Amino acid sequence: MKYAVIIAAGGNGGRMGLKYNKMFFPLASGKTILETSVELFKSDSRCTQIIVVTNPVDFDKLHFGDDPRITLALGGKTRQESVYHGLLKAEEDLVLVHDGARPWCTRESIDDLLNVMVNEKAGILAVAEIETIKEVEGGYIKQTIRRDRMMHAQTPQAFDRELLLKCHRDAEAEGYSATDDAQLIERYSDTPIRIVEGNYANVKITTMNDVVKHD
């Protein structure tokens, strides 16, 4: 199944103590966070287009060889706007949206996600909550949330391109901001979103502790 992937690679490294975009932080392999994320899709022949969305000041730092599948897109003020910019360049009917800060996603997870997309319009990777979750108000516990119904959303998330475009445009018209693309599908369509079991190693690098624990 052919697909295009949008890799959100904007942001900064403030919470990692960096003075530059964390996408360019080198991992133990010697490759940067972004290079590692991109390699997963470069190695997949089903991926016909890799759209990297980042800040214009970082364009000259992007080096992916001569792979003709690589396309660059200008990032926006928010992740949502950045993904939309990338989506406008997507040429396949099936689009995956991935956080560049998740360099440890596996090929197996991609395979599982693509398998369900044969019959679905939307699907995301997610892992079950394993901690006790408390709803807090004013510094005090309000209630304990049933964790058997809670899951952590991950990326990649997979969507029919036209469906995701419609939902992004509806959100833009309303001025609505979501924390992931699946949230837009939830709000602006009746399309069911299939959950695909992900991998706990597929963490989003936010602080240096994430690197220390998993690299």
C-alpha cells in the first residue's frame, strides 16, 4: 500500500537545554533525531513521498542525500498549521503524519498501521495506560480515572488525505486548535478512528531524560 508521510520537525530544544532545534540533536547512533525518524520511511519502498516540515531557518541544515522522495515544506506557527502545509504537498491518497521527535518507531508498527488502513479511513498507534490516573482540580484529587479505558496516542497516525484536508480546513475556519490530527477527525467527521497497538519505546523526545532512558 503506497503512502506519503508528513514529518513534523519544527520546534526548539528549550526543554532539552539546547539552543537549537532538537531535531538536530545527535543520538548514540551518530545520526540526529530527525535523520533517524526519516530513515525509517526511506527504507520503506511503500513510502513514495517524505514531506519534512520545519522552520525556514533550519532548511539549510537538512541533509538527506539525493532521495527524490524528500520534499520540504515551510512550517507554520503551530504544529497543526505545519501539518496542513505538508498535507497540501501530499500526492498519495493515504497520508501518515509523524512527529520527527519520535525516532524509535518500528517498521512493525508501520506494517500494523498500514494493514488496518486497507479497510479504514483513519487509524493511529496507541499504547495502554499502565499508571494510575488522577483527575486534579485546584491541587486536590477530584477522582481516579479508569485506566483500562485510557490510551496514549502516538504517531504515525494514518488518514485518507481528502478526509484530513477537510478536517484541517474546517478547524482553520473555526479557529480550533487540536493536539493531534486524530482530534480533528473526531471533531469534524463521523469517521471511526481505528486504534492499532503501538510500542512503548516509541516515545516522543521532550527532555534529555527521554534520550537517556531510551537511546
